Amino acid sequence: MMDPDNAADDPSGEAHRLAALDERTCRLICPIASGMVGVCMTGIGLLHVAMVVNGDETIADDLLSVDALLFLLASLSSYFALRVQSKVRLHWLERAADATFIIAMSLLTVACFVITYSLGK
């Protein structure tokens, strides 16, 4: 794979295409991760209502709280990746945003299983 910072060595424009792809990824992660923070906050609120009605405690609200923070980190990483001028920093922040987003989505899936089985008793 070519280094996007070495555009002079790339007559085919592959480096420019990779940089553009990374920017598109950041532009996708930023609003989606921001929306997912709201989804987590809504889930926390609904769980608190369910806990008051049922009297049951669950760790799902704690999982969703951590998840909201991870989505916030993904959103901020992608936002700052769009703002920096250095391509090296762009790629580093884009990878951080991507990894954080995947981890947060995985944790959200785990939280959904916990919610399903704790409220389904």
C-alpha cells in the first residue's frame, strides 16, 4: 500500500484517492457516532423508567454510559481528523475514530443482549 504523504512518488493518484477515502470515512463516522450518543442516552432513560417500574437492577445502563463515551470519542476523533492539515495525523485520527466506533457498536450489541435478558425475566 502506498504512503499517502508521498504523492510525488505516485503518478496514478492512488495517494489522493486514499486521502479522499479517509476523509469520507470521517465524514460518515462523525454524525453517526453523534447520533448514537443520543441513542445511548435514550436507552439509559428508558432503563431507569423500567427499573423503577419493575424494581430490578441491571448493568445495562452502565454499559450504555460507557458506550456513549466511546461514541463521543469516535465523533471527536473523526471531527478533529477533518480539521487537521497533516495527512499523517489525519490517518492516525481516522484509524482511532474507526476503531473506537467499532468497539462502541460491539458494546452496544452486548448492552442490547443484557437489556433483552434482564427485562425479559
